[in-house]
Amino acid sequence: MRELCEMITKKGDRIGSRAINSITPRGADKIYDRLTLGPKGPRLRTAEKIVLLCRKAWRVVHRLYQRSSPSPRLVQTLLQKGWIEEQNQGPKNEILHRLTELGLEAKKLPIPIPQRRRPNSKGK
């Protein structure tokens, strides 16, 4: 992991100091190609281990960087139905969403669950 983080880019900065989302798939391929080059020849297994270690680390840490806001499509749908409304508040005039009375009523409605069809039994 240290080998990957200490790798120097063409711009002169460390890969470890870059944000994850700034590394493109093409850049990841170039990093992998550099990891496979060793002083005694190709070292594919070492490069694969580093990739697996990075994948494991990202799976553990990604929970800290999840998107905390709902998708724009969901917000637009709820606005069209009148279940939420937008308000501008705060020192930065941020857009906040508030549940309306119609939205509260919709939240109380039962959700219909379709009955599953049972397969015909062969014995009867």
C-alpha cells in the first residue's frame, strides 16, 4: 500500500495525496502497469495484491463518503407529487426540503403487496 501511495506522478505529486475520484480508469490502468514493473522482471502477483488491498480499503472507508442527499430524480418526483416543498434557508441560502401535509398522508397509506402465485403441485 505504501508503494502505491508514494508513487510519484508526472506532475510531481504523490498518488496518495490525490482524491479517489480524481483517478480515472485510464489512470488506474497506468498505475497498475507501473506496479507490474520490477527490478527483476514483471511482478504481476504483487500488483494484484496491491489492487486487492486497495479494493478492500475502499470498501471499508466508502461508508464515510456516501452521498447524504437523495437522488435528484427522487426529489423531482416528490416535488411533482406535492409530497415535499423546497425552502431556501441558512446563511448560504441553502435549498432544504420539507415534508408537506400531503406527504405525511401519503406516508401513512398502506403499501399494497402483491400475492405470490404458488406453482402447481405435481402430486395433486
